[in-house]
Amino acid sequence: MTDLSAVRAALKSQRIETPSWAYGNSGTRFKVFRQEGVPRDPYEKLDDAAQVQAATGVAPVVALHIPWDRVNDYAALRAYAEERGLTLGAINSNVFQDDDYKLGSVTNPDPAIRRKALGHLLECVDIMDATGSRDLKLWFSDGTNYPGQDDITGRQDRLAEALAAVYARLGEDQRMLLEYKLFEPAFYATDVPDWGTSYAHCLKLGPKAQVVVDTGHHAPGTNIEFIVAFLLRERKLGGFDFNSRFYADDDLMVGSADPFQLFRILHEVVRNGGLRPETGVAFMLDQCHNIEAKIPAIIRSVMNVQEATAKALLVDADALAAAQRSGDVLEANAVLMDAYNTDVRPLLASVREEQGLHPDPMAAYRASGWQQQIVAGRVGGEQAGWGA
């Protein structure tokens, strides 16, 4: 039998990290639709993140993206966050938007451009020192478009050299999380295309280097929960970038494309101890909201992760293990399906009430009047975004 008190405790202690860029204007490579009330600077992003935390109670951490969130005084930004009950999470680097990076950043054949990219990564570690952030999250768009364009092995050597330099700069309590992506924008060969490439580099670097699993960065049909289970077993799963994909991009709201997949992933997280704080797994959202309202979309995304987590926690582990030992295939599957088919919304509403929260975070946000306040107050200036 599942211990409901333990389930409730796990749900109350869950932490979901929201991305600063999701509060700004972002969209597809074709168009960004601007919305009223969007933040104009990192401080206003934190104001919005505080509303998500107030509504959900489980989203007190905000990831930053440099240079999108660059400020003159990161200690002041940290203090501003703390005044609003928030902490600053992963620092995300950006070595993909400058014209210099047309042929790559840390794997570029030009040593001067490689030095520029490495300088930015080291700057991000300096920012981590000032913000108290634990994680440096690295994603590289580096790759080639044509056969013969560059030396594939040589690019891996350059990547390893840069990662080693950053790793050596990390503080005692800091980590490097290496993301991967199957393709885009490189059309022929991406330099970090899959979890195996990321894992191989992290394994060579040491314990402070771990893999980040973006749920949208895989070929169709990939068993992501296997990857999660494997990395947890190897103690190399640093975190998630939660989102959904239907075709080849990854920026839809988590759980919107395949909620059953999200449940299966979180079942492996629960099964392998990934919810325990000592494992250090960061549960981050990585989404953009182009046609939907931004703060409600983030609240709904947090709720989607909570619901999948609750279902994973309700799996009868003893019954599942017994069915697996006896080779009862259908019973083992039924145990999982019983948990997945459970309506966990009443449970989560009850947990929120125990925390002094409104049982319905979406209703709480609507009642707060915050949306009307920011639409009226944030007039003029330049809205935050990455401008596609």
C-alpha cells in the first residue's frame, strides 16, 4: 500500500524551477507575438515569478539567462529575489546568438572565437558566485551543415578542452549541467546531439559535471524514461528541462503533448530516488509562451508537473515489484496504469490547503489582480525577449 502521508510530504517539498525567459516575449523562429504587461527587465521577471510561487508554493527558484538577464549588480538582483521569497537558480549561457558563432562557439575552427565563447562561459561562473547559483547550464548550437565542413573529431577535442577549462573554474558547491539536442540549428552533425555524448564528456570531467535531459530533444519514439533511469543509476542526472513537443521543437508546455510520457519519466525519478534532495536533480521548466498568457502558462506547467509527480508517487511499489518478480506482465502494467488513471487533483488541492494556499492556483492568480496591474503599469520601455 502507498503511504499517503509520505506522498503528501513529497509533494510539499517538491521544487520546480521556472525560467526567466518564459516571462518575456518569446516564440518560434517565424514570429514572436508581443503581449501587454510583459516584463522589461530581470527585476520585473522576478516580480512575476513571485506570483507563480504565491499561487503554487513549489516554484521559488528562477533560472537566469545571460546576456538576456545581465545586470550591473548581481548581488542586488539576488537580494531583490530573496525579498520576494525567491532564489536564483541555474545560470544559462548563450553562445549561439552572436554572428561570430556562425561556425560554432567552443568548437569553432577559429581560436579567437573559441576564446570569446570560453570567456562568456567563465563570466557565467562569476555570475554564479554573485547570485549564489549552484548550476551552470550549457547548451551548444555548435555543429556543421555539410559533410566535410569540419573535422568531427577535432570539434569534440575543442569541446572537451573548453568544458575542462570551465570545470576547473567551478567552485566546490557548483555544478556544470550539459544539455544536448538531436539537431537544430546544425543540419548535418550537431556536436552534442544526444545523452550519450553529454554523458561521455561529463564522465571524463568528474562528479561536478552532469547531464541535463530536455524532454523535447530526442528522436521520435525515444524512450526518455530509460535515459532518466540510466543516468540516475549512474548518478549523472543533473536536471531536467521540462517541456513538450509534437514535431521537432520543444517549447510547448510540459505535459501538453504526452502527459503519459511525463508520468513515466517521473515514475523512474521516484523509483530511483530522484526526488530526494541529496540527489541534486533540478526540475526546471524550459519553455516559451507565444500565444498563451505567460504567467498562467507557467502556473499550469507547474501544476502539470505536480500532477504527474503525484501519480508517480501513488504507484504501489510493493505490488509492482511482486508482479515483476512473478513475471506477471499484465499485472505489472496494471499497477502503473492504476496510478496514472487516478484523479490526483483533489489530493493536490488538499495538500495546497494544508500549506495555506488556494486549492486552485489558476483561480488564485486570477483573483490576485496581478495581470490587470502589470498591463496597466508596464507601459513604455522595451519588453524583455529574445526577438525572433
